[in-house]
Amino acid sequence: MSAIDRIISQYDAVLRGAAWHGDPMWQILNGISAETAAARPLPNAHTIWEIVMHMIFWEQVVIERLQGRRAGLIEERNFPPMPEITEGNWHATLNELRASNAKFREALSQLDPAKLDELSAAGKRTFYNEAHGLIEHHVYHLGQIAMLKKAQS
């Protein structure tokens, strides 16, 4: 198994598999309603919906970097405002996350393994660290989502 295949395997475990940290992303997100996703049980914390949109943003940044383009923080897209709170909009956000997951997986699978130790166009991290950083970022926010979900059940 190549290094790229191992990273993809780790990513897949975080999304749908038997991840070391606990429940995978799509199990945690399963059954969350728009109302629950938009609720703010902790006054100064982000909502589940805001966190999901934040995860999409950073996944897109890393996709750009894996494809050799420079990408970074765009504050208004980092934690964008939630759309109107409807089930349709929540499902659209989840579908955007699914599409982003597929694009990240594809970008990673097309990366030349010989480039893993090279710096991405952002010039701060290697391609290896960009990929693993995104996985770690997802795990961090999945813990937050799980706690917010539990606080409302």
C-alpha cells in the first residue's frame, strides 16, 4: 500500500469507517435536523451548521493546495453565516460536504507520492502535512459536533 493509499484509508475511516478516535463523521451527522444543526446551546460557540460549513471551507483550501494552487484564509468564508434554517438548506449543506469529501479524496489520489515531502504552494506545510492536517481538523470538529448534538438530545 502506498503512502497516498494509507492517507486515503485514514481519511475514509474518519468519514465512514472504524476510526480510532470514535464514531465516523457520517454517523455523527446522521439524524441531525436543521433545527438541531442551527441551535446554539453554548452562547459563544459555533453551531453544528457553522462548523460543517467551516469544514467544507478548509477542505476546499486543502484541495486547492494539493492541486498545486495557493489557497488560504478568506475570513468571510471561514465561518460563513448560516442560510435560512430549513431542512432543504441543511441537506444542501450536507450534500456540499459529501461533494467536498469526494473532491478531496480525488485530489489526494492524484497526488504524486514523491511530492509528499515537498512544500505546497502555500509554502508552510508539506503535502503530507496538508492532507493529515485536514484529517486532524475534521476529527477536532467532529468532537465538537458530537458534543453539541449530545447537548441537545
